[in-house]
Amino acid sequence: MDIASIVGLILAVGLIVGSMLMGSAPMTAFVDIPSFLVVVGGAMAAAMICFPLRSILGVPKVMLKVMLNKNEDVAVLIKQIVALAETARRDGLLALESEIPQVENPLVRTGLQMAVDGSTPETVEEVLRTEVNAISLRHREGKGVMDQLGRFAPAYGMIGTLMGLIMMLSDMSDPSGIGAGMAVALITTLYGAIVANVVFSPFAEKLGLLSRKEMTGMEIAIRGVMAIQSGESPRAIDQKLQTFLPPKQRTQE
């Protein structure tokens, strides 16, 4: 569970709702179902033009990933790779076959299994990098959907506001209702700004961060597997992979 994302979302919503409660207008003044439908429904409809239906249907799952993500600890991954390298150096590459089922990282597990089965280093690296590229493409698509929703929501908020203004100005027979009509017209702009800047855009940025972290872990896994297959010493492998970590997180031996 991502505490920062959850706290940030709660804090953002709380500040907005709190400001509304402290204002002179009643909370009912900020509630308008048609305006909400124009903003959210319009943004989703526009996104459906940009992406295939499966990507749009996957939005809830993508948003849930932001809240419940669990990144692999790359420092632990490095230690596991070094331990496997020590086994391979001491007992030979084939000795890793009994260790493979206990390996949690799927790339390390796949790469070592291919190495044990006699695949060439070039083939192992090609397969692993193809897998990484496929995962990266899925990540970019998920982030792209959220980015577009973040762009479309304010636009549809403005469209809703213009619609409200047109309807209000088309009937000026009751001047006392102009203020209320203007307030309703502006609600869609408010909804668009809130939805875009509290949900869609922040979630898109977090997805990008999570993707970069996962790509780093995958690069460590690939380089570790290739180093083990080439017979490099565990110390050399450890020093090579430690460079991916910030200086303060590197182990000093």
C-alpha cells in the first residue's frame, strides 16, 4: 500500500471540502450531477477515441495500482543475485537449477532457467529485453490514458460552463436568477479542475515514477543474469549492480 498516495489524495480532497464548508455558500451549491457527468463522462468518451476499449476498461485497475503498489526492493534483489552468483561460482551453473524455483523475480528466474538449459547469452538477453519492452509498452499505455483524462477533464469543464452560460443568457426574463445560473455554469469548470489535478494528472505522474522504478529493477535483473552466465565473480557482480543504488543505500564491504 502506497501511504504517500493515499495521504496525498485524502489531504487534497479534505482541503477542498474544508474550504467549501468554511465558505458562505452551502455545500449543496457545489453539487450538480449533470455537470459531473459532463466532465467525467466527456473525458472518458474522448479517451475512448484515443485508446482501445480494453485500455479504458482497465482504468480502475491502473488507478488501484497507484494506491496499492509494492515495488521490489532492489537492494534485496542485488543480494539474491550475488548469492546465486556465489553458488554458480562454487558449484557450477547447473547447480542453480535447484535454486530457480525459490527465485521470486520472474526475469531472474526465466533468465537463469534459459542459461541452465544451455541457451546462448545473446538469446537469453534478447528474450529478457523483449519481455521488458512489452511491460514498458503496457506501462506507457496506462500512463497515457491517465494523462489524456487529465487533459480532457478541464476542457469538458469549460464546455459545460459554456453550455450553462448559453442556457442562462438565452432566458434573461428573471434578473434575480442570473447569479444562481452563473454559479451552476461555473461548477463544471470547478469539477474539471478538481478531477484533473486531484486524480488524473497526479495518478499519471505516480504511474510514471512506478514504471521507472520497475524498469530499474528489471535492468538489474538482466545484468545480474548475464553476469552470472558469463561467470563473473560475485564481488564484481555486486560492485556492478550496487551502482544502481543511491550511495547511501550501497553496502560497504
